Amino acid sequence: MPPPPLLSKSLPETLQRRAMDLLDRPLLDLIFEAADTHRANHDPVRIQCAHLFSIKTGACPEDCGYCSQSAHHASDLQREALTDLDSVRREARKARESGADRLCLGAAWRNVKDGAEFDRTLEMVRAVKDEGLEACATLGMLDPSQAQRLREAGLDYYNHNLDTGRSHYQNIVTTHTYDERLDTLQIARDAGLALCCGGIVGMGETREQRAEFLAQLAALDPTPESVPINSLVPVAGTPLENQTPLPWNEVVRMVAATRIMLPKSTVRLSAGRESMTEEAQALCFLAGANSVFLGEKLLTTPGREHTADASLFRKLGMTPVQQA
């Protein structure tokens, strides 16, 4: 018999109500419960650190409204071909030296295509593993055979974000459907890959639609091992270039609600962190975020300098997993 689906196409109403109730809670009460949940399931002073590296940049056929890499948008990003293996090895060493224990390889593809480029990507995964790091990849949609080959190459995590709630999704992406995203998650899970799956807040969605998005993450069975919570970084030339950033308290609220609804998952404070104050980040860590991306660049958007993160971790008494 085939394995059960990760997620039914119809979202349980009870999960949506639960997510909405959490997001509507007074912020300090919500943080208190989230911190308690976090400590019951994780070491609150350990933080998982990942590094993100673009192995193929630009000219993506998808029309994601937030993305500078889309061929549909007029951003200033320059197209780059698939990188070479030595560059990946150097990036892996750089990531390890900065304190990261995982390297995520990102390619601006709609879907994986068999051939020389995919074969080279498999070699990149092996190179990351040879450097002693966990390997993650975000390559778009893939079929079961490709997922299995990635697993055999040593890939630990496959990243494929839901982006937002289903009811808001069509306002952000039209070139592939929400159900296709769910199908890709199922394919990755069936191949034995751990899932990295989250989304982006601040794309003009309502709080109700953020609750819908969170409920869909919680409905995955099993839930994703890693959940990145990104804040929109508006990029010139994209449809969302003039979108007003989400206030810091709403980001903290989203992190806290995610921790409560996905108590076992690693919750990553991802894109947009570079614009948050140290105090706002500290509240996110208190509320259950226990992972970050290190590095000055997250694919094509800004990150934080390593020295700034090292200083913040010292102030908070937090230790990267690699150093624990």
C-alpha cells in the first residue's frame, strides 16, 4: 500500500481555529506559552546554524512575486550558470568555519531536470557531506527517482516552502499550484528526506491567512523537521517591491505560534532578520526560534555579518549546535 499523504487537500478547521486563537493572543502571554513549549522540547541555549549558497542564480521561469530571480520581473539580478564543484567545497568550508553545521544549496529552477546539471548537483551534495556538514537543497519540484538519487547522494533535508496560506497563494504565485507544492513535499518525504518547509510573512496577507498557512504546516504528518519563517525583503523590480514590512511584533507573534503548533520542529528565523533589532531577535529566540542562517547573503537578499551574530549569541548565552 502507498504511504498515507502528508496533508489532506482539505485543511482541518480545528487547526485553523487553533492557529487563529494563538495569533490573536496578547503578545506577552503568547511568548510565555511558547517559551514554555520550547523548553519542554528543546535546549533553549542551543541554536542550529545553517548557511545558504546559490548554485544557480536567476532566469527562473516561476513568477513568485517576492523573488528577484524570476525571469518575469525586472530586477537588477544578473543570471549565473550552475556553479562549479570547487566553489561549493570552498563555501562548505567557509560555512563550517563560521559555525554552521548545515549547507543549503539553492538553484533557481522550476523543477529538477535529469542530465549533466543534476548529476553535478548530486556531486555537490556529496562534497558538502565530505566537508562534515549536513546537506540541504532547494531545487524546485522533483520526481520520485530524482528524490531517491538525492537521498542516495547523502542529502539530509529538502527545502520546499509553502510560501503562504492557500487562499493568498494565487496572489503571489501563478506558475504552479499549491497542490504541486504539497506533492513535492510528499515525494521528498517518501524518499526518506527530512523536510525544510516554511514560508514568508509580510506579503500583504491578513492575519487570518497567516493562521491558514500555519495550520497547513501543522497538518503535515509528520510535521517538517525544519520550519523557516521568513519576513519579506522587498526587492526593486518585483511586484512586492513597495510592500510595507510586517511590524516586528507580528514576526515575534508568528514565531511563537509556530513553536506552539509545531513543538518538535526546528524553527528558523530566516530572511528579514538583518533588519530586526537585537531585542526583537531575542524575543524570537525566547519564543522558540532555535535556528538561523549565517552569512552576509541569503541567495540574493542580505544576511547578517558573522561577527554580529557571534556577538548576539554571546549576549544571549546561546551556543551554535556545531560548538556545543
